[in-house]
Amino acid sequence: MTQVSVDIVSDVVCPWCWLGLRYWDQARALVPEIQTETVYRPFQLDGAVPREGVPYSDYMKKKFGDGPDDRFKMMREHLEQAGPAAGIKFRFSGIPVRPNTLDAHRVIRWAQGQDLGEAASERLHKAFFEEHLDIGDAAVLTRLAGEIGLETDIVGNLLASDRDRKEVLEEEQFFRRLGVQGVPCFIFNGQFAVSGAEAPEMLADAIRQAASLPQTDDDAD
């Protein structure tokens, strides 16, 4: 069976990323004859957010404004309409904290080492957008990690340390240097990229295209 390797660069506070991940799942089902290996890569939309986080509504108003041309309001309404078809119920109203996501990316990194990267990414998005949990909080992250099958004692101890902080930041910078400026970004076999939450059919076409290209040794690692 042909295999395609896909790096998905995303952030867990990015609603387009969650929508894109659901579209990705649908896209893979459209091409069952092609095996895909998905690797989740870190990208912080705003690494300057303090580790304790900031009030969500204040942060978004500062970022997008709250005037008559409120871009956040328009984006939110679009996502709330598009979400149900992908099995997502975005609940922007009431999100208490805009967290720093570095620790969340560390958890995804550890989960990926146990073949649980997809489960971790899905669980963290759901926790933030539907359940309004503070996914920058170590106790919350530890509990969520346990829900997907990671050892909570180990995760809690790792989060209390600086383990893999440097590695996550270096990995993020690697993809920024490649030219990734927005997420989600799907990189196929290290050869070409599709940016944004594109429709499943378009992502499926990208899988077919990647499968048809000569394989190289230049895939991101």
C-alpha cells in the first residue's frame, strides 16, 4: 500500500485547526487505498501569552477589535455555522482564559511517542472550545493526558520540569523557517503544503498527489 507522511502544524487554541483536523479525518476516509502517517507539529499563535494565561475576551478584543467591523465576531459566527457539519460545537462565549500553549504542545509530543498524538490534539481542542477548560494549567493537562491513556504521574512530573520545552520551541522555529506563517498547515512528504482548513475533497486530492510523487529523503523529522 502506498504511504504518505503528513506533518500537521497546528495550535490547540486555533479553531481553524480543529476544523482542519476533522476535515483531515474525513479526507483520509476518501482515499482508503493510501496509508497516511500523521505527525502533529507545534505552532504557537502567540508565544508571548504569559504561562498563567490572560482573560480570553480581553485578549480577543485587543487582537481583533470590537467595533462595527468586529473581525472576531464574524469569524466566530462563521465557525459556529461550519462546526456542526464536522461534529464540532464551538462555544466561544464563556471561554475564560486564553492560555499559553507551550505545555499543551509538550503533552502532544509525549502522546505522539505513544501513538496518541491524534487523540491528544483532539482532546485538547475539545477541552478548550467546548468544555472551556484552561489547557495551560498543569493539573488540567495532566488529567486530560490520563483520559487518553498516558500515565498521569509521569505527565505531571514532566510538566513540573522543563523537559522538552526547548525541543518544542526549536521544532516550532524549524517550521517557521520553512515558511509556515499560519495554521493549520499540512505538509505532504516534506514536498508541498496545503494551508488552511480546506475541504476534505481538496485534502484527499493532496494525498493522491503526494502518493504520485517520487519519494525523497527530505521529509521533516
